[in-house]
Amino acid sequence: MKILVSPTKTMSNKSLVINDLCTTPKFLSESNEINNALKNWNQEELKLKMKLSEKLKTATYNLIHQWTTDFKQNKHAIFSYQGTAFKHMELSSWADEEYNFAQSNLLILSAYYGIPSPFCPPIDNFSIRYKKNVYKSYKKIGKAKLVAGQEDLIPDIIKTNF
């Protein structure tokens, strides 16, 4: 069984790092392409296209231009997100077997990184939001099933404006 959840807008700068579980995102080359394309946008284009506030506009612009695949300075996805679903996971109480189960079965849908596992490190503190449904971006979840290697994904309720 694979569990697919959506990321949250609320993120933490603090992060526990478990190096034994670190992985590389499955769509890293696509993430690189997205980031390179975003570098061509000025701050006003980012604000308009991503529906960002003034504060997030500048922060997002800076993160895009500082983005790197040197994952040593980044934090794990599962510890970064602070939305309702992630808070209710009560990660601080997990034992090693729960971390291992999550690494094998929990996938986080990301417009920027594709489908990072919980312990993929390159999660920056911003999200990309478009009017398009995320299923269209990833070919109606079929690509997610292919990457997961399973037909038994259980999707979280994905926001249509993600």
C-alpha cells in the first residue's frame, strides 16, 4: 500500500535529520528543468503567476535562485511540512519502524519535486501553486503509480488549486 499526501503551505525551518533514510527525489531532473525555467521570471511574474504576497514573492524569488541539488543543507520533507495532516502524524513519537514504514509507503505530492518520499532532503520553504489540477500535471496520477511501483495508491484529498 502506498499513501499519497499533498504538501502544505506552512513549513518549519527546524528539522530533524535522519541520514540513514535520506533519498533523492524521483523527478530530480524535472525539478531542475522547472527551477531553470522559474529563474527566467522576475519577482512580479512570480507574484502574479503563483498568487504570492509581497513577502512570499521575494522569499520565493530568492529560494529559486539559491536552489541547489546539494542536499546537505536541506531538510527532510516529512519534518518540513507543518499542515494539519503532518501535525496529526505526531512524528516526534515515532519509533524507527514507523520511520521505515513511512519511507517505504508514504509519498508527498509536490509540484516542484514530483513525488518525494518523506526523507527526500531537498525541500525548500516554498510551494508552487497554479490553477491547474495536480493530476493533469502528472498525467492523472498514472505517473505516480508507475513511480511508486504499485497500483494501490491511496490519495489524500488533493487541493484543486495546488
